[in-house]
Amino acid sequence: MFTKFLIRFFIKDFNNAKDRKVRQRYGYLSGFSGIILNVILFTVKLIIGIYLNSIAVLADAFNNLSDVASSVVTVIGFKISGKPADKEHPFGHGRFEYIAAMIVSFMVMLVGLQFIKSSIGRIRAPKPLTFDTLVFALLVVSILIKVWLSSFNKTLGKTIGSKVMEATALDSLGDVITTSVVSMSLIIDRLTVFPIDGYVGLAVSFFILYNGFTLIKDTLNPLLGNAPDEELVKAIMDKALCYEKVMGIHDLIVHDYGPGRIIASIHAEMPYNMDIMEAHDIIDRAEKEISEELGIHLVMHMDPINTDDVVVRKAQLQVLKILENFPHELSIHDFRIVGGQKHMNLIFDMVVPYNFKEKDEKKLAEEVKEEIKKRHPDYDAIITIDRQYSLLK
């Protein structure tokens, strides 16, 4: 309820999450909420840590301070990523949001490394802790605040599809666990002479480090160019095939230039003998409607195919039958024939799986050529290797 109230109060036109300005306001709400709450938590835990003389609580406090820095980076990231396209960046600045998440990740890891060192020092030279019921209650309140902050960022992240907010939500959930462990250690410390504070501090530090590594992995993938979302791939392909005269599709490539800035291209197979203006109209309409419906920019290329030539169809089926004997999942497109009855050149693109090794492509093409020639001596295959850039065919 409180999350919905904040969204409605601070974000004008909050339902229009695809709008860049609205999306930017979501980012600001997340960032400034994180700054305010984490400054409060850092201050409270710093005082508690000094009062209790606890390295575990101090580690947790500076973990919250890193969250303050993370929230500042989030605000800056949404500010820059919201800038429109310019001469140097024709596709906009959306990927800066991923860079912002990467910076957050390194900050988290830096805190973890620092407190590993401090915790080892506390294990070597234990110091007594001072327990206080009020102090313990404040730590419990801080846990509840972090639970809400995690849920808050998760809701915002899902609403606008933000990796930064999802990373922040995960980090907040990690803070809930670490603060809970720290709080329990304060109780256990009263029951034993074992220097638990240093060991708990060490455990918290490793947990912080692990969170940082996970966040780096999640934010590095879109920067490197990870495979597109399977649901998006399936939606594009299903919708494209719904249009009249579109007989097949291939060569779907999706480029991610940041949240809300996805550009996709696809080849649509259409009858070679249909009116060119009619084909152009179908392609234009499909591009416009699919782009608007999925919130992407889709470019479609028309590939004319021969649908009524018996010789072409027969040869194509023969090649497909041969490909079934290979261990890899292979498909073909842009199939055409050049030549006469005694000798024919079969020209086509052969699609290999996305995980197929590039160094083996030439060898595979030669093997397929030899097998075609072996079974059909009148055929010579001219094969262009094409790669599968999505996880669906």
C-alpha cells in the first residue's frame, strides 16, 4: 500500500512506464528513497557499532553507506540514460544504466573486501561486546526497513524493467540476511566466550562480496551482448508469422541499447511472384504494428521464395532430408537453384546453433556439400553459414 502511495504521489502519469520521462521519475524515486533510508541506517548502525564495540555491526553500517553511494549512482545513471540520442550516440544513452549498475556492484565488492580484513583482525584480537536491549530493537527495525526497501525496488524494477532496481532489491535482501545474522550474534555472544563477533563479521563480508560478484555478472551480460529474452523472441516470431503472405521467418537479431531501446531485425519469406507494392505494404504494416505492440523498433527484410517450382521444392526437401542425418540442429533458408537439368547449383544459407564453434563452420559446410554430392551427383551446393542469434528458431 505504502509503495503504491509513493508511486502515485511522486510520479505523474505513473501508468505510462514506457515513457522515458516517467521511467526516469521511477529511477529518481528509487534512488532518493535509498539515499534517505540508507543514510539513516548507516548513522544508527555506526553509533550502535561504536557503542557495542562490534566489528560485525560496523561492517553492516558501512555496507549501508555503500548503498547510499549506490543510490547516488542510480540517480545519476537514470539522469544520463534518459538523455535523448545525439550525434555521438544515435541510439541514445540507455546502456549507461547498465554501467551504473556495474559501478554499484564494484562498490559493494569493495566494502566486502575491506571488512574481510577488519574481521580477520577482530578474530586475532577479540574485544568484549556491550549488549543493550534498545540497541537490539533498533537493529530489528533496520531489518524491517530493508525488507520494505527490497520489496519497494523489486516492484519499481518490474514496473519499468530496470536491472539497476532489481540489483538494488537483491542487495537490500542481502542486507536483511546480514543484519539478521549480526543481531543474532549479539545474543549468542552473551552465552559464550567464543569470539563470535569477528567470525560473523567475516561471514557478512563474504556475503557482501558474493552479492557484488552476482551483481557484476548480471549487469555485464547486457553490456557484452547477451542472448535476447526468449519471450520477446517468441513474441516477435509469432506475430510476424500472423501476417498474410508471410510464409516463414529467419535471421532474427535483437540489439539491446538499454531498457526501452531494443532494435530487432528479421527476414520474412514471401512468394516471389506477388505484387511488390503489396509485399511492401504488408512489411511496412508488420513493422509498425509489432514495434508499437512490443515496445521495440523492428526492421523487416523481405526474402522472395519460389513456392510453385516443383524442381526447387524437390531439391529443398532432399537437402533437408540429408541434414537430418547430421548430429547438429541445422536449418536452411534463401534456397534457390541455378543451372539446367543435367547440373544444378543449389544455393542456400545453412543456420547452425548459437553455440556451434566458429572454427568448425567451414568443415561442416564441406561435409554437407560432400553428402549432397554423394547422394545427388548432379547437385553442387554453394553454402553460406548463418548463425542462430536467439535461443528459439
